[in-house]
Amino acid sequence: MFKHAIVRAPGANFAEGLTTAGLGAPEFELALRQHEDYCQALRECGLALTTLQADLHYPDSTFVEDVAILTGRAAILTRPGALSRRGEVAGIRETLTQFFATFYAITPPGTVEGGDICEAEGHFFIGISQRTNEEGARQLAGFLSQAGCTSTMVDIRDIHGLLHLKSGIAYLGEDRLVLINELAEMDAFHGYEIIPVEPAENYAANCVRVNDRALIAGGFPGIEKTIRSFGYPVMALDMSEFQKMDGGLSCLSLRF
């Protein structure tokens, strides 16, 4: 059960962040409303929120998931593959010291972004991508082992359009994975019950199980119906402005 979440509101220069989506510039006021709706959903799931001020030095910093990986025993500070985001890490450490006593950190030449890391009840899938390299994945696997966790590396570099591993995967609990088609046949995910996503709804693969509820991006009726059919209460949230910036539901919080 999650008890806490760390979030950071988007700044007025949010539109200056990194994106390959090609969906146009986000509308800032709408992004703020969507972010507040997201925060309210986390509260309704029973989480106490630590809300950080917008950081205009880093337009992408609302995506707090990318700069830390949290386990029951330790916090692991990442080293983003995007050069413009590396300064975000120092700021999140100060906040995490309120909750964690043990820290590890990815060091050069390793790179890791939290969007490439999917936890399934103590087992972590580590995506090797354009943002998380093999050295970073190796370091992370070692830190996770010290924290009592296991891991599997998943190379997604040849999957077109998949920025991070969690752009195409979510763990819902009960050994169930939401997966886009390109991931569903990989050996790393054998043994799990697969909830497939139709290609037209690939964005919605980035959903989040928060305690007894599933948060999903609104506007994707196929996957919403499927997840409901498994008995999960669903909260559908409008994520249009974050989708424009290559962000999804998981990106906007650190949950622990």
C-alpha cells in the first residue's frame, strides 16, 4: 500500500521542455488544472502529498518520477540521459531525506531515467533505451540487489516511438501487466497475465495502480473497459497537455 507521493507542479515554461510527440504546445493553464486533478486523485487513493514548487530552471521537472527510484529500503538517485534534466536530481534528494536514510546514486558514464523502470512487487524491469544506457542499468541492478530486490533488463532501443519502458507497460498487481503489442511477446514478461493494449490506445498503457484503484488516461475506452473487467475501480484523468510533452500518469509522481 502506498502512503506518500511527491509531486511538482509544472512551471510557466513547461512548453519549453523536451518532446517528440508532435502534438503541439501544451496550454499552461489547462496543464495546471490537469495536474491538480491528478493530485486530487492521489489524495482520494489515500496518499499524503508532498508538493514541490515549480522549478523554472528545469521545464521538465514536473516529471519527478525520472529522477529517483524508490524501494522499501532505499532511494536511488538517477542520472538522466537528457543533459538538460540532470540538475533536477540534487533538488529531489533534499526532499527524499525526509523519508529515506539510505541513498544510492547512478554515476557516469551510466544514465538512468525513472520512466524506464517498472516495479512488479519487488521485481524491477529495467528498460535500456535512448535515456537509460547499459552501464546505468547495470549499476541500478546492483543497487536494487543491495536493497533486497530483483531485476530484469529489457532492451527497447529498437521499438520505434517508445521513449521509456513505462510508455508501454504498467503493473496492476496480481501478476498482471498492461503491455503494448511490441512488448507482449518478450521473454522478460512470460509468466505474467498480459492485458493487451490496442495500438490506437498505446498512450493509455502508462496507467498506474494506486492502492485499490487504477488511474488511467481518459479518452481510451478500450483499455478502460478491459481494466474494469478485472474488477479494478478506475479513475480516468485527462492527460492531454502532458501527452504533448511525452509524459504520462506515472511520470508525475513518486509513490511510496
